[in-house]
Amino acid sequence: MFNLQRPGMGHEEVIRDILYRMRLGPRRVRIEAATPHMLDAGRAYAVAGAGERLGDALPREFAAGGLASDDVKYQYEDRLLSKSCRARRHYDALMESAPNRRCPYCGTGTVYTLDHYLPKSVFPTVSVCPDNLVPSCRDCNSEKGEYRPTGASTAILHPYFDDVDDLPWLSARISRGTPPVVIYRVRGDVLNELRLRAEAHLHVLDLVNRYSWLAAQAIADDTARLAAMLQEQGVDAVRAHLREQAEVRGGSRLNSWARMLYQALAVDDWFCENYLADVDALM
């Protein structure tokens, strides 16, 4: 997970653009009447997000405010997503806010949609609130689904409000086998509430498995070259190369799956000395 700046557009601006040139009728009347409730909900959301308490949000605090379920769907799908609606510019801006279209939830997938951090089916008054709309890859959006935290400690990390980029919380270890298996988990020295939320993040989005699959492919791609390096240059060269790869592939992100993988490989005696020495016999 990596942090994103909070959206630059306001909740009121989005609603105003949703209403722009909307035909007169009962739906417009309901949305206009519910607008103060939606704006109050958006402000409450921002306060809860800043205090890392979105997991404690109760549905009654974000009640529909007179909106029908079809109105909630209409605002998002028929107005915010519609290329013919003025509000679409906000959808596009949110999608583009993720650097290089990289998903902030997992750090690996390509942004495909906007995820409702709090599901719109349960929290309808923030269904078009920019703070609740997170650019997301297909896998994270699908795995998360309608997930609703049951308390502060079960809320997944929020890219707009949880700046954990400089806090190392992810770790990996190598499980012996042919091929090796990489097991991702939260570091044991992480403070309790962050640890619980990071664990929720890994499990709700299935990142434990998804990172492990990526790591397995990376090991498969690198094994022959590492085995040759061991034979020609020795184990110290292998370890130095793996440490370098942790920096190169991890980039600026302390908690990237690749950084954790190569750091774990570099300090694993079995992998560097035994597994790589036996590669020819195993292949």
C-alpha cells in the first residue's frame, strides 16, 4: 500500500456537477433534498479518516437522507461514470491520481476502476464523496468487494488517510521447498493497531497469496542466473546482488513485495548456499 494525496475536488463540487443539466423530476428533487445530508456525511468521513476511525463508522451516521437505492446507483453509474456528464471529469481525475496508474492498495496492479472504501450499499451518502473513492486495480476491487470493517482495527489501510510509506510493516520469509515458497506477513515489531489493520489489509485483499505468486515467478526467472553467479563468483556476490535487487526493484517503497522478497533471499543461508548449488540437479 502507498499513500496518495487526498482528492483536490470537493464533495459539493462533485454533487453540483452530477446535478448539472439533470432533467427535472422526482429523482432530482430527492438528490437536491439529500445534498445537505451528503455534505454532512462527507465532512464526518473526513474527520473519521483523519483520526483513523473509519472502521468505527456506523451506517446510521451515513443514512440515505431520503435517497432511494436507485438514486445512489444513478449518481455513481449514470452520472459520475458517464462520459457525457460533466461529473465524469472528477472520475477521470481520481483515476489519474495514482502515479503511473499503479494501484495504491497493492502497489502492483494497474488502476482499472474506483473502489468505494466504505461500500455505497451501506454508506449511501458518501457514494460520490471523493474521499471514499480510491483508484483500484481489478483484483483489489474484486477481493475487497462489499467489505465493511467491524471496528477500527479491522479497517484496511486507506491510501488518502493512512500515510505508512515511511513505516516498515511488511516482511517476508523463505519456506524451504522445490521451488521455495515466500510467505508474507506483518512484521512482529509493528505497533498493535497498525499491525491489526495491516493484517486486515493483507488478508481482505488476498495480498498474502498474490504477493507470494509474484515472488514465485521472480524466483523462477532469476534462479538460473543466481546459480551461475554462485558457481562463478561465490555466495558473497549472490548476496550482494540480491541486496542490490531489493533496492532497485523496491524503488522508494519500503513495503513493496519485491523489496521484501530480495531482502529475505539475501539473508537466507539455505537459499543462497544450498538451493542454488543444487539447481542443476533439480532442473
